[in-house]
Amino acid sequence: MKNKITEGIDFFYPPFKRFMPLETFKYATCGGGNTVLGLSLYYLGYHFIFCKTNFHAGPLVFKPHMAALFLSGAVNFLVGFLLNKFIVFTHSNLVSRIQLFRYSVSFSFNLILNYFMLKLFIETFSWYPFFSQVLTTTMIIIVSYLTQKRFTFKTK
């Protein structure tokens, strides 16, 4: 599967060669796919799994937009790490467990940032949840790329 994904990305890269290095194109492609997956899961979770109602997990109660965030985040964590490790940042010489730990730290920071931005947009500004998530995701992508390149998967 890794080879098929890499071949597909390499096939579409030539027109973008003048504008960005291959690693950035790979990140944009894999990150774009993972973002679409996450937004799709967020939309499905908010509208169909949690049905726009609070989700009760034992003593905890999550508003539907937050439950959808955590659902999509769990899947995005796994898919994002695997794509970044095996497709995008293959030149990193850090040990896998260190990469996973750093990715966990970075992902947790982004998830917390996402959480507070959603609270602001939805609960304070009364914006539509899916639009708020799209806007939040767009802002976090930039932070995430720099974090992954310079921290999680850095090279010596």
C-alpha cells in the first residue's frame, strides 16, 4: 500500500515541482487526504452518530460538536502518523517510538487548540459547527506542518 500511495503522489508531482519540494507536496497530499477523512468523520459524527445531541460517556457529557471532534481525532491520529512516518518524512532518523511520542505531543497540542477554537467559534460566536471545524482545521494545518517537519520527524 505504501508503494501505491507513493507512486500515485509521484505521478502527480511534476506540475508542482517548480513551486514546492517533493516532501512538501507529499505532506500536502497526505495531509489533504487525512483532512478530508477527518472532516467527513466530523460531519458524519455530528449529524448521524451523535445526531446533534449530547453524548454521555459515563459521568462525562460531551456536546455533539466535541464528541465528533474526538471521534474524528482518534482516526486522524492513527492515519496521520502512519502517512507521515512511511510516506512523507521517510528520511527522519529518529527511532519510531520517539516519533510516535513526539507525534502524540504535537497531535495533543493541535487537538487542544482545535477544542478551544471550536468552543470560541460555536459556543461564543454561534457559528455553524462544520464551518467552524473547516476554518479551525485550515489554521491548524500550518502549525502542524511546521511541528512535524521540525520536531516530530526531524533529521539531524
